[in-house]
Amino acid sequence: MTTPHSQAATLRTTLEDYNYHYYVMDDPKVPDAEYDRVFRALKALEAEHPELVTSDSPTQRVGDRPLDEFSQITHRVPMLSLDNVFNHDELMAFDKRLQERLVKQRDVEDVEVVDPIEYVCEPKLDGLAVSLMYEDGVLTQAATRGDGQTGEDITHNIRTIDSIPLKLRGEGYPAVLEVRGEVVMPRAGFAALNAKAEAAGEKVFVNPRNAAAGSLRQLDSRITASRPLDMYCYSVGYVEGGDLPGKHYEILQQLNKWGLKLNPEVRINTGAEDCSKYHDYILNKRDELDYDIDGIVYKVNDLRLQDMLGFVSRAPRWAIAHKFPAQEELTTLLDVEFQVGRTGAITPVARLEPVFVGGVTVSNATLHNMDEVQRMDIRIGDTVVIYRAGDVIPKIVKVLLDKRPESAVAIAPPEQCPVCKSAVVQEEGEAVARCSGGLYCHAQVKEAIKHFASRKAMDVDGLGDKLVEQLVDLELISTVADLYRVSAESVAQMERMGDKSAQNLIKALEDSKKTTLPRFLFSLGIREVGEATALNLANHFGTLDAVKEADQEALQAVPDVGPIVALHIGEFFSQPHNVEVVQSLIDVGLYWDEIDIDHSQEKPLEGKTYVLTGTLTLMARDQAKGYLQQLGAKVSGSVSKNTYCVIAGESAGSKLAKAESLGVSVITEQEYVVLLGEYGIEVAV
Ligand code: IVH
């Protein structure tokens, strides 16, 4: 017989299972709507029968009132730190040290010593170490690392993190099990959180680690619940009343079976050379990951060997952190200059005392706009924190106010364009100030021409930035169409050019005349019309004339074109000067093949559900999704028997496996591009 009590228990088990698949395994079992339905059903049942509410119920993650203060918790087993190595040689020396130590001890103890040593390699996550105490499988206490001996009780906040189970799954767990790991804020969530804070005029966080720390340091768990946090577990602490496997890797797998999240990059490697290869592999992948890492941790896999190696002061001998180059450094702001971009946007650029950060020496950093300069109250002479990750443009993230010298100089916004002296205007509600000089401004003309010639636009080989600058400064060209009228003789006169390179450039210009409509539209540099939008416009309208003549409504019918983009397109083609330049380009001989658009076939994929998975290399995921929707298909995040087809990119994982097990058809990204071609959609690859 079903009683409210058994009903509540069933709903809870179902939700816990959905949660596990969604947050821990990254592989949703059901659509979000179904999860919501079950969640609401449990909430309703608990409201009707308050006596049925349990503290580990999925409805009880967020507390309803703030705490007065944090209490301290003494760790039953101290939370240690790690020693570091900074390069390959130091890693080799670490491994050698361990081998020698183990060989010496082999004579004393009766353990077979394996050579080479097996290590578990894990990304060193750049977040906050936490300890989770499970008693009889129920999360009873969570604490920060603190000084390693004592931390703060953050149970109320930890409970709001969806990837942390309030109750362990399955069975066989020790009566008391302390799980340790790192709480991180994913980069995407961090960016969204900061964007929201900025829009509201609030303080932004310097980096995801600070944001994660700030989120866990809340007395009110409702604030923490609103922050995007995740946790990966990496070890166990105190254990009582039960046994764990004898290898670190197996312990991690066991924790995962009990419902805790593991980092997907964790691997076993044998010998230091393979560890080093893993380091290089992850370092290369660093920018693609959705969370910050600051190195690799290598841990001896066999717990008996760990025991033999023991500890030195506060770090284990059996593990080491291999640190990546720092992504944040301190330096001095020497000056601020203003640059004028293609659309006249005036950007303050910081000139810095050169500093080695993120693997390169940085001497410039963008400051985005004057609002940002004012928000940070940055002054010339200030000591600043500079952040550089991967290919991202270096950024000033913080000013150290207590290091400000008395001589520091405030930065005044320019009233005139630094290049053409036209007035600087700032539209209401816009953060960006712009030069009003338009095509009178040499800076804007230069940027427009550089964009026109760039690889993804007209792809004119050999037309470098310096050459464009000289040609404009000497007034040999003032529009993109003029490029096709310059003579080899005048080009040959430019600095660092000769007859041969001038001839080559003229030939490259000639070759660029055969182009495609998407490239041509992109090359015009219409505001907010990037590559993907240009492609959508071309595929939708088929001809340049149709784009030119389209009204606002027609423009907004194009995928990804909203009112603002439509307005920019309309404005561009309403300016006689632009129409003239476009016409001159056609007059000098630019041409492209027509695109067939068959309107009778507009929604050939109507009623079919597609799923995209894995890494796409030929197009952005949004673009891939946009085309499917344009053709009438539905795009879903999870595979079920109702899925019509799965498009699998590189290293597709569980969704691909599921499709295969359900007999759902699977195509590669290349096959998808061919399919799009059949429907008249051309993808620039
Ligand atoms: S193991 C005794 N594994 O690094 C070993 N730590 O300096 C204790 N960390 O406070 C830590 N990722 O916050 C371990 N995969 C990982 C880690 C990791 C990040 C942090 C952790 C700890 C610090 C040690």
C-alpha cells in the first residue's frame, strides 16, 4: 500500500537519482521539465505532511534564515598541503627520490616495490578545499580547510551545491566517511555572475576562486544557492567502521559510485615520463576546461607505498603539485593611451611595466572602457593585478589601493578622438565612447580595411597591418574599394616592400575577387555582424540585393538576428557612402556564386529531434544548433528513443554511447556539413 511516507521516500530516491546523473555524471536521465514535476510533487506532499520532511530531502538544500556566525570545526585528520615542482627536471628528481626511498625501505619492510611507480594524475583545481563528513551515508557536516587543523563550519552552504549528495548512493560505505575535494566556480557561471554584478553596478569578483570563496563565506545559504558552484572530490580523510580499496584510484572510483563527482581528467600514469606527458596534455587543454586549474597533482597510487613514504612536516612525501605558470601577477601601470577601433569605439589601453604572466611577457592590457577605469578607480602609477589566461587579452583585474603612491595620476576621458580630433560621443546607456569622425577618421578607415582583408573576410594574403597603415597615411587608399586600384609601383615604394612583394600583393588582391556572399557580407564590417550572422544572412536571403532591400521585419526573421543587429544592418545600407563602396567593389570585379534557396523546402527537418554532442571543430555549437532550428528541427540536450539523430563531434562520450545502445542514428560533424549542403546551407570550413 502506498502511504504518504512511502510516496515521499520514492520521490526522494527518484530525485536523488536524477540529480546524480545530471550533476555528477553530466548525463541527464530525463528532461528538466520531468525533474521539475517530480520536485514539485515532493514539495507539495511535504507541505501537506510537514512531519515527513527529512533534513536530507532534496527540497531542503537551502536554509530559510541566515546563521549568526560561523562555528569552528577541528579536523579529525589534518588537511595537509602539497609540495611543489615547477618543471620537468624537478618532477624527475621527485620520482627518483621516491624510488630511492622505497628501495631502501624494501629491505626493512615486506612489501613488493614496483618500479616504475604508478601515479594517479589529477588537475590541481583552483578553488577551495573542503571536507564533507558522511555519517551512515548522510551528510552531517562540511568545513573549510582553514589552517589545516581547524576550519569553519559551512554545512549550510555546502548543502546548496547540487553536485554534492546529501545522502550517499548504494551501499557498503563506512559508517563515518570524510570526503575531501575542491569547490570551484565554473568559468561560464563566473562570467555570468560578474556580468550581472556589473550591470547592477555591484562589485565584481577578481577570479573564479575568489568568487567561490566569497560564495562559501556567506551566513545566508540562499545567497550561496544562487551561485554556480561545483565540487570535485579528490581524497578521503577520516574513515571509521568500514574499509576502502587499497589504491587511490580505486577509492576515487568507489566515491563516484557512492554519488560523489570526480574530475573527468583523472588518469593513472606509470613512471615520471608519462606523468610529464599528462602535464603537457592538460596544460594544452587548460583554456578549454570550464574551470580554472593551476597545475597537476601526482599521487602514488598504492596506499601501502604511500604509508612507506609518509610525510614531511605538513605535506605528504607521496604526492607533489606540478605548478603551471602563474596567470596573475603584480605590475605597475605606466600610462593609459586611447585606441580607436573599426567602429570608432575608443578603448583605454594600459601600458605596463613588463611582467611575465601566463607564460609570456605582457606590457599592454585592455581596460575595455572608461566605465571600467572609473569603477576600478585606477590611476597611473598604481600597482595592479594583471590576469592572462591562454589566448585571452591580458586584463587588469584589481588595483592595490594601499600601494598607491601620492604621485598617482587620475585618468581623464578624452573629449576628442586621439587620431582625427573629432568629438567623442557616448550614447545613452552605452558604456563605450566613440569617435564621431566616421570615415574621416584614419584610425577607423585603417581598421575597416584591416578587417576587410583579414583571413575570415576577403583573405588578402600579404596585406599586413603596417602596409595598410602606410597606404592610408599616404592617402593612397581611403576605402576598401581603393585597394583594388593601387598600382604595384606605388606599393613597391612602401617600407619593407619590394617589386616582388608588391606583385604578390596585387595577385592576392586579384585572387580575392572570387569570394562567397557570406565572406563578402562579413568583410563589410557592419556592426554586430560577425561570421556566423553573415552566413545566416547569406543563407536566408541568397543575394546581396535581397539583404540590402530587406526591411527590419525581414531581417529579424534570420536566425540570430535580433532588433539591434537588424538596426545596424539597416543603418549600414541606408548610408549612401556605404552603398557606393559596395557598388565600387562589384564594379572592380568582386563576384561570388549564387546561393540557391528553395523556399518550398524551408522546414525539411520539421518534427525531428537532433542532439549535438562532443566537440565540434568545423563550426561553433550555437551555429550548428541554429542551422538545425532553421531547418525546422528540435534540438535537445539528452538522448532518448525519440531522438531522430545524434551529431557526434570529437571525443563524444556518454550521449554517443546511449544513442548506440538505443539504436538511434549517429552522424559525424562532416556528415552534418554535407547534409546542410543538401539543404542549400553552405558552411565556411
Ligand atoms: S590532494 C595531501 N588533489 O591543493 C594531499 N589537492 O596544496 C592534499 N588541490 O589545499 C590535497 N586540486 O585545495 C589534492 N586534485 C587535487 C587537488 C588539490 C586542488 C588543492 C587543495 C589543497 C591544495 C594543496
